[in-house]
Amino acid sequence: MRITSEQIRAARMLLRWEQRHLSEASGVPLQTIKGLEIKAGPISAQTRTLDALRDAFEAAGVQFIAENGGGAGVRMREPAPKEPPMPRKPRAPRKTALTEPAEKPLVIGRANSKRR
């Protein structure tokens, strides 16, 4: 089965991989991946390059679907892996009248006024 550039891009999107992730997982140089994805349609590359890309995707859970009347495609064997949530920066607790004492006592009127 031949792989198309559209299948490579779709497989990367299913995995939420950037091109550099695919390069690291497959051992295929980043520039080669960029060049393969730019051209539309079936990829013409060395067999070992195509095998390395397919192996990396399949190891991550992607299945390639042959063009059997419905068109070539990709899908996940299992649900796509979730990315770890971004760590949140801890917030300082809010200061409120109910949780923090006032710095100065609240004075209503004049403190030292004399009535005549």
C-alpha cells in the first residue's frame, strides 16, 4: 500500500505530533519529512524511509487505511494519547475582609474631634 502526504499529515494530527516529533520517532530527517508533506498525493521516497514512517505511526497506534473505494486514510487503533495538562502556576491566595484582618482599624468620623 502506498502512503500519501495527506495520510502523513492526518496521522500526525491524530497523534498531535509536530514534524520534529515524527522525525525523532522515525529517524527520518526533519527536512525529508517537510519535503514529503509538501507534495500532494502518493509519496515517492526510498522504501526504508516509508517503512520508518509507517513503523513510527503504527507503534503510536495509527492504522493506515487502503484506498478501497472510500479513499485512503488513517485512524487510531485506540483512543489518541492525551497530552499531559499544562502545569499551572500557583496563585497567591486572595486577601478578603473575611480571611485577613484589616491593616488599620476602620474609623468612622473624626477620632479626636470635640463636640461643643
